[in-house]
Amino acid sequence: GSDFASLRTRATKDGETWVIDGHKIWTSWSRWAKRCLVIARTGSPESRHHGLSAFIVDLESPGVTVATINQANGSPELAEVFFDGVRVDEQALVGDLDGGWTVAMYLLSCERGSYAWQRNATLQARLAEFASRATEPTDIERLGQSAADLFAMRVRSWSTMRELAADGAPGPQSAVNKAFLADSEQYLFDTAERIDPAGFMWSHTARDEVLLEELLFAHAITIYGGTRQIQNVTVFRQLVSGHTSSPTDDYLDAALAAVDDAAGPARGLETLGYRDVLADLDDTDNLRAVCAVFEAIGRRASGGPGLAQLLQAVLGEATTLALNTAPADGGRTYVTVDAAAAHDEIVVETADGWATVAGSTVSWDSDVHYLVADRLRTGVVDLAGATAVDSAAPRRATTLARLALAHEVLGAADAMFDVAVEYAGQREQFGATLDSFQAVQFMLAESHIARTALREVCEATRNSLTDDAATLTKVLAGRLGRRVGRETLQSLGAIGFTEEHPHHNWFHRVMTIDALAGRSPALAREMGARLAAGDIPFGLTL
């Protein structure tokens, strides 16, 4: 259980053997297992986690009794195991004497890491199965959101698997895996319950019985392997507490210096050689540098021509991309573009494909109020006169825009997190700092879980860019960025909702970016529709 250091099962040395007495409840798979790992106390009761040792025990040994526990979903997976004078030889000791805590923590981190990878594969299959039954638009959108969640979980757990393969230990980062997996699995099965006409509450087939068992088991994922709340405690104590500022690297440091240029970000990007980098976006170092620029823009809540120049590098001189479109009166269309763009030609996605319109044919609206000032420009145009164009360049521009904007959200999320952690560590109420209260700790832990997942997908997509990966990353950026914004605002309290506090600059930016190059709900519907048609958007090959 969660109070692991208080365990009372004892191992006593008797000559060349150890005698184990006690019992363990909630032991998974022990009904079928041949052996189990037992953590027993070999020190004094006061030694807590310092006096524990690990042993391998044969479950067919004299003195072992396995009592099955039937779960609420009908599965006999768990059992209570009793050890009454069970003898094991000295070779059964795993690791050092009184070193059982280290063994247990290593195995627990591996369980939370490797299990997430294995479970993700199962959930991908369930996602496809549930999608084949979906018809309602809201359910299809939820399936698309689940596709994005599982993409993030797959990427996150893959990094853990690589660490394990290199003989590393995931450590407290595995708590992030477990928390994100729990949220993702429960969301998927909640969607499945909506899709089935009876919510799987009664079964017409043997397959439905299996799915009902899995649906009910999903309720327990926030309990087993460490409760969801314990994961938050671990994340706060070991990953958030003591945090001062989000890390940087050489690429981001250079980009931050450019954005902070005294002459403005446009001059800073010019000095950085940004346009030269844009000349070869197939080069991985160049793409990393571009993403660093957008992450820096997000951290500083800055402006500049970064996006306009990126789009122009793909689409051609004085050409930009419509970042948002909406129906207008008289059969016309609202188009929104980057305010820094030179838009002699504007590329627009229509129901019939991609087309261009002359910027001179757009009636620009100077009265539009924008949440982020000086970032965008909106006008209305009749697309009847648009000229069809090949889709290759616009699709490439859209993919790069989604990746870049997701990195901008990442930068803003890190900035919001930094100020919230600093404030919680300084502000006092009831004679204690805010970060000493568990409610605030949980808010900051949730923020860290969200921004960690977003960083993983941003980096993975940047390293192996595909259209699907960029789309799924953009879906996640909209949702996870908002989660960080809400949780950090809540931890800041009223001061965070004032104009003088910088939080709104980042949060409003996240909300605005979500509306550009595809909003999270719309992109999720697009992914969900593909799932319903049997096309599984895995994102990228790991």
C-alpha cells in the first residue's frame, strides 16, 4: 500500500535460511504465479524503509497460502498471500540486506514506466474497436482526443523504455507516466460507455462481457500501482519542489537572446540568421532551431515575424497561409492571417482543396478586437474567384505551422508554471507558504504533468515530423496548454487574474494559438472521423 515503509511482514535469520511470517494483500496475478517478490522487514520496526529486504519466494513452498480476492469487475486477478514460517535460503535475497526499499522503488518505477508502454498498445486496439461503433459527432471528437492522448502516452513511455534498456531507472518521472495513463485510459473508456447503446451495462455477446470487465477495471487504474493522488504527491515532492526555472539548452538560449534583442525580435531574428535556417527545413538542426525560436516567443509572450517568415519560406515570396477561416455573410469567408505577413497572395483551404486569393481582394476589418494584440489580421473575401493550387506546399506549411505553434504553447506553459511555482513558494497564508498546502501542491503537480507530456510530443514530432504527428501535437497543445493555464491561475489566485500580473499574457496566447492552423476540437474531430473510417493515426514510428 501507500504506507509501504510501515509494513510488518518479517524475515528472521535462522542459520543459513530466512523465515518469513506475515501476509500481503492486493497481490496481482498470485493465483497463477509460481514465484513472487516479497519485501519483508529485517530491521527494527523503527527503521522504516531502511530495515527492509527483498526475497524471491516460491508460492508452492510450505507455509504459503494464496486466498483469491474477486474484484468488482468479476476478475480474480488479486489475492491475499499468507506466509506462515516460510523458509527461503540465503540465495533468495535480492540485492543487499536491508536494501529492499531500493529494490522496491526501482521495480515500481519500472512497473509504472514499462506498464504504460504495454498498456498503450492494448488501448490503441480498444480505440480502433470503439471507433468502429461510433456515429455521434461528440463521440467522434472524443475519440480523436483519445488518439492524441495515446500518442502522448506512447511517446512518453517510449522514452522510459529507452532509459530502462540503457540500464537506467526512470525514478520519479514514472509518476508522470502513471498519472497521464490513468487520465487517458479513463477518458477512453468513458467515451466507450457513451458509444455503446447500453453503456455495456448488459451484454449481448461474449465480446461485450470482456469490454464491460475492462471498462470497470478502468475505474481502478487511479488506485493500483500507486493512487492518482500519490502520483501527484510524488511529482510535487520530487519534481516540482525546489524548481526555480524551466531548463534551456544552447538552441533555446540563442533564441531567447534574439527575442530579447533591444532593437526588437525582428532584428534579433535577423542577427540570429533565422532566414538562413528556414532555407533548409529538412535539416534536423535547422528545424530544432526554428522550434526553439517559437518556444522562446512563447516564454516571453513576444511578437515578431517568426511565423510569417516560416510560412513564406514554404509557400513563396509575399505569400502566407490563412490560419483560420469562418463563414461570413453573402457566401463570403473570413480569413485570418499573421499580421507580420506580406500577403500579396493568401493560401486558403476550401471544401474543394487548396486555393489562393489575392490579398488585394480581401476587405480587411480594422475593428476586430484580438485577445493578443498586434498578432493577427482578419478580413472577408469571396472565394469564388480563388485559384486552385497543388496541395503539397500548403500541407507542408500547415504541418510546420502546427509544430511551431505547439512549441510556442510549450514556452508559454513553462513560463506560467515558473511564475506559479515561485509565487507558491513565497506567498504565505495561515503562517505557511502556499506550496505547503496539498491543494496547491496538486495544482502544480497537474501543471507539471501536462507540460511534461507536451514537451515529450513536441520533441518527438520535431525529430520525426509527419503530418499526423504535427496534428496530434497541435491537439494536445491546445488542451494541455489550457490545463496548465487553468491550474497555474488557480494556484496564483486573484493576483493572477489581474491585468498587472503577466499570467494572462501567456494564457491568452495559448488560447489564441489554439484557434490557429486548426483548433483542438476541430482537429480532434478530424482524427476521430479517420478512426471511425478505419484509419488509425499513430502519429509517427518510434
